[in-house]
Amino acid sequence: MMAKLIAGLDQNPEDDSDKLVRLRDQLTRLGVHAELRDNNSALMVHRTRPGMPVWVFVGYGGAYYSWQSAEKRHATSDPVGAAEALAEYVAR
């Protein structure tokens, strides 16, 4: 049981979807265009300038939003802070 929890195998996809919806809503409030994709399992965040979009996923057992090949991450318990970090990231 503990190994499954650590691996994130008991992660509920509906919870992850809800977390991505909350993040999308916060990004929208900041004026950042973001779209839920792939049955709400990923969030595509558009850059403010021409360039490839940023894909955001929920990982680490549901604890973090992650992007840029998981090099960047922010706690899912703080969607406002995650949206601010992503808004800054896509504005570069």
C-alpha cells in the first residue's frame, strides 16, 4: 500500500482534473489563455508572445503542478501562486 501511494498509483484522475480546472480559472483571471486538453489530464498554456505553448500536468501523487519536463513545479494546494508563476513563465 505505501509503495503505491509513493508512486502515485492511487491518484484519482478526477482530483487531478479538478486541480487543472482551478489552475485554468486562475490563469484566466490573470488574462493568460489556457485550455484543458486530453480529457482534462493536461493544461495547455499559451505564451504571451509567439512560441510553443507550455504543457502543465498534475504529478508527484497529485501534490504538484509541473511543466517544462517537470523541471518547474508548484504545489497544487496553491493554484493562485501556481498561476502567478506560470503567467510569469509564459511571459518570457
